[in-house]
Amino acid sequence: MVISSIVVETVQDKVKQVAEKLGECEGVEVHHVEGYKIIITVEAETLDASYDLTKDFIQITGVLAVNLIYCNFEDDPTLKNKVV
């Protein structure tokens, strides 16, 4: 399991709509909304799956930036016996 912490920056008047849209995504949990920033975690089976899930966040109307804060990928089964 790959777990990532992400801050999504939005247009001020779209923050609520963006938070709702993010919360509808499988594997995404919205933790906090403050001002124009949304703090979320993303859970996926692999790094590739995590990337596939988050890469389209920037396409959500009102999103200005998607910032990775932390990623734990030590349990990614596709990385077993690989040097990272």
C-alpha cells in the first residue's frame, strides 16, 4: 500500500466544490480545508496507481496546484527486490 499526503491549492471560491470532487475519488480522504488549501491523503496499491489517481487532479475546475508532501511506498509490491 502506498500512502501519500497532498495539499491541493484552489481558487478561493472553488475550494468547497474541489474538496467534494476529491472526496468522491476512490482512495482519497479529505482531512482539512483551510482558506484555499485542501489537505488529503491518497491510498493506492502501487506508486503507479497513486500517480494515475492524482495526475488528473489538476484538471478539476478550480485547482491551481497539487503538491506532494509525503509518500510512503515501502509496501509497494512492484518494488520488491528493486533498488529505488
